[in-house]
Amino acid sequence: MSEPETISKPSAPVPPAARLTRLWPLGLLLVAGLVLCAGWWVTRARLADEIAARAAALRGEGYRIEMSEPQFGGFPYRMKVTLARLSVAAPSGWAVKLGPVEAEALLFDLGHWVFAAENGLTLTRPEGGDVRIGAARLRASLTALDAPTPRLAVEGVDLVVTTPPGARPFSLSRADRMEVYTRTSAADPRSAEALIRLDNAAVTPGTVAAPVFRQRRISAALSVRMIRRDAFQGPSWAAAARNWRSVGGRIEIDPTTPPGPDLRLAVAGGGFSLGDDGRLQGAAPLTLTAPDGARIAELGLRLDADGAALGPLRLGPSPRVF
């Protein structure tokens, strides 16, 4: 005798409210995506306006700014700005040219930017002409933008320094690494601190420094403190420098001894300030030592009205700030 067939009951219909409840995560993701996309485009427009405004302000201060149209990428959660060409020339005669250069930050962390200039840069000196600086890697990061002095970290790896025909040769020809760091002084928020390091650098033959270092590799470090950095403000670079000078602004150098496999250039201290003509003046005692600590030479760095000198060697005019 066969068993009776089981008759299935039709499932109860899902209420419309229940169906909407099941779809709310998808709707939330859609809204978040729309907000993210809108935020990216708003930020893009704001950055384009800020770049144009900053360039116009510098031109008003006497700078010559030449740059290509900024290109934006990284959509939707990163902001990437690329300039195929950028040239900035200061009224003092110093100029820098690079490109392409890229800047990138997370859309939700625009206070932390990372920069890259893979093709290096060209530095123009007021006296001496251009210096071409190539690097296997040339990058920088910028953060703490709201601090009195933002935190800047610059790294150059496998640097190669050349000068075009007609330009004065640069003292250094190569370096394994170059690093620059800045921050607000921990002891005085009104001041700024910086550390500059150069590892395993080679001197260019035929320059004034060649007889001193004798084609040996050299490592150097410089730790500086800019007193009253907060007063370096004004409608132009020159006005800011004069304001800084008027309150007793100066640069102090901390004793520093770098590591290195060959020669080491140690700094015992010293300091610099601005003269009436806007040029740096002051002195810093330097000591050239061998890896075993033996002193090879005492090379005091002097900046005054007669120019810049390293020991008995005259390097050129003292750097002029305004």
C-alpha cells in the first residue's frame, strides 16, 4: 500500500518592509560610495584653486613660476597630483627646475603628502650656473602641516651631480645618500630644527675642495636650530627675512659627528645670522677625521662680507637671503 503524498504548503509572502530591511546594507554602501566620489571631486577642485592661488602669490613676491597644468588621479580614495614641468626662480637668483613631480595623499589624510621626482632636478646658482642632480630615488614626505614648522623628510639615493659646459663645477660629484629632516623644536615651539646628512660623498676633481679631501669619500652631518622661526613671516621672502632678523633671529649649530667608512666631517658648533646686506655671516669650526678618529685637518667655515671660505679655500660669495 503506497504512502500518501505530502502536500507542501505555499511559503508566506515576504512583507515589503522586510525586503527593504534586507537591502539596507547595499543602500548604505551606495550612499558611502557617492559621498566618497563627491568628496574626491570637491577636493580636486579645491587643490587646483590652491595651487593656482599659491603660484599667483609667489609671482606677486617677485618669483618666476613656470609649471604645466596639474593632472589629478588616484580616484576615488587617494589624491594624486602630477606636474609634468615645474620651475621656481627666486628674486635672489636661486632657481630649481624639476619634472615630472608627483604628490600623493590619502583622501582622508590630506595632512600627509608623499612627493617623488624620479628624474632628479636642476639647481641654478646666482653665480656659477646650473647644477644637475640625478638620483636613483628622490622622494620626500610632508606632514604636521598645522605645526609651527611642518615635518619634512627628504631622501636622495645614489646621487650624481653634474654641471653643463660653461657652468662652474660643483664641489661634490656623487653621494650614496642625502637626507634632510625638519621639525618644530622640542625645547622652543617658536624655533625650528633641521638635520642634514650626506653619506659617502665624492669630491669633484679640480674644484677648490679636491686638494683637501684628495679624492677620498666623505660623510658629513649638520644639525641646525633656527631661533625665532615664528617671526619669519611677511608679504614676501625678503620681508619675512627682515622681520626675522629684527627680533634677533639666528641659526645655531649643534655639535655633530657623522658615521662613515672613510673621511668624516664633524661640526663642533657655531652659528650664523643675517647682516645688513641680507647675507649670512658667522662661523662654524669643522674637523676632518679618519675612521680611526685621527684628525686630518681643521677646516673652519666662515661667512662674512668677503664671502664664504672653508679653511684657506674661498668658496664664493656668502649666501644672500634678501
